[in-house]
Amino acid sequence: VRRRRARRVTLNPIDLVFASPRKLPKAANLRGRVVVLDVAFAADGIGPGFPKITGKFLADLGPRLARWVDHHDHERHAQYRGDPRFVLHTKAEHGACPEIVTPDMVRETGPIDTIVAHFDLDGLYAAAKWLLGGREPYPGADADARAVDTRIGPIGPIAATIDKALRAHYEDTVLLIRIVRWLVAGMPRGPEAEAITAAAADFDRMAAQAETIAREYVVEDDIAVVRAPSSGPAFDKTELLLLGQRVASVAVVIDGQTVNIAAHFESGLDFVALLGLGGGMPTRVSVPASRLMETLEKIREALRARG
């Protein structure tokens, strides 16, 4: 699993830090009051879990946490329901994080100094919306974020371009900064727009490679399985999983020592519960390759039970 280093940039008077559930910044490096957007609690079923990652971060941050807004399933959400700083939902309740952010929430939270956001479109849109006082950066932005994160429904041209750019360059911190800055500024023409468009063009080559790999899918018991090549041109994993879902209910991509699993958002499958992962997105998860056979058998059983 690729990991990225949390990076900080100041946007107006607020620092913006990009992170992921398993790679959080050090609380001591964050300035003032902090809002966390679209960052799931670390799952307990893979590697160091909640206590050593999310729990430690929360303890170190202490009262400086102003708000934590998320929409990923996790069994530990219940223990924070009494704390108004936590606005935690499931994926079924909210398909994306930006729709949870409202002007009232931003106003009630008060002045903040730092935003920690997930580095996907969902997280960047939530950060931009917060910086805009809870207002969408453009009409329909919330719906676009939901469509991208669930892969259900039409995606507008702005989000389609940003989604492509991020899927090709999700580790490019400069690009992430440009996207948020561009959204907050009202999406003007200029260097930011050009950089996003250029990054999106790179995705088309990665999608083409995913289509090539997808020809090797083997379908059995309504599960499509493919092993990604260890070398060769870069490919988009999300695209490869989506292509697998065209030929089976569940797509499985074995990429090195990681098994990536995905199903349609409305499939009724919950891989988090099925595989005892503790938290995450119910219809898209990753497990170590050592769990491949066990995982496939459990998915077969779930598909048979579903009918």
C-alpha cells in the first residue's frame, strides 16, 4: 500500500494539510484549532489499527480538535457520539463528505487554524467548501463529489476533470494545492486550470493500460480476479476495479502484496464487516495478499447468501 507524507500549505490564514487514514500528521506540527475532513478512522483489521494511529492522533491533539467530519463506516464511531466535535456518518447515510459540511457547522465551529483533509476529490471538495464558509464552490459540487465517491450517477465536467487529475497524480501535493485554490477562487482561467487539465490528460493513458490488464480478468462464482503486472506502464486501479465490476459483482485486483476488492455501491455487500476490518468503505477495501484465499471464500459465501 502506498503511503504519502502529510504536507502543509497555508491558504489564506488557514493551513491545509493532506493526509490519509493510516498516515496522519503529527499533532505537534499542526497549528492552533484543527478541523479534520473526510479522513476515516484507521481500520483495526489491517496493520496498526485505531489505537496506534487515530487514537494517538486524537490524544495528542486534545482540545485543539475543533471538528472531525467523516462518512466512512467504523465500529468506534459510537464512542464519540456524545462529543459534539465529531460529526460521523456511514457511507450509506452520506455518499460523500462535502454534503455534510454546512454554513451552520462552519459558523458554530468558529475560527480555525488548520484543515486536515483526505487527498481525494471528496476531501478536497470538503476543504474548499469549508474555506468558503460552507458554500459549494460551484452549484452541484456536492452532487459531483457524491457521484465520484460512490461511482453512481452523472459527474459534471469540472469534477470529471479533477477526478482524472487526482487519479493520475494523487501524490502530487502541489496539484492538490492548486485544485483547492482554484475551487476557492471561483475556477478562473489561468495556470491552475491549465495544470489540472494537463494532469487529467495523463489519466487517459493510465485508463488505457487498465483496459489492457482487464482483459486478463478470470471470472468464477461472480467474482472477477486479476493479478496486476509487477512492472510496465502505470495503470489506474480504480478504473481496473470498475472494469472488473462490468463482468462480475465483485472485482479483485491482486497488486503485489495487496488484494484490492470492490463492488457496486448499492450491491448490499459490506466487506468491512465480512472481513472483520473494523472500518472503511463497505464496498471497497484492501487486505494483505496472505488473506486472499480466505477472502475469496468469504465473498463467495456472501454472494450465495445474497442470492
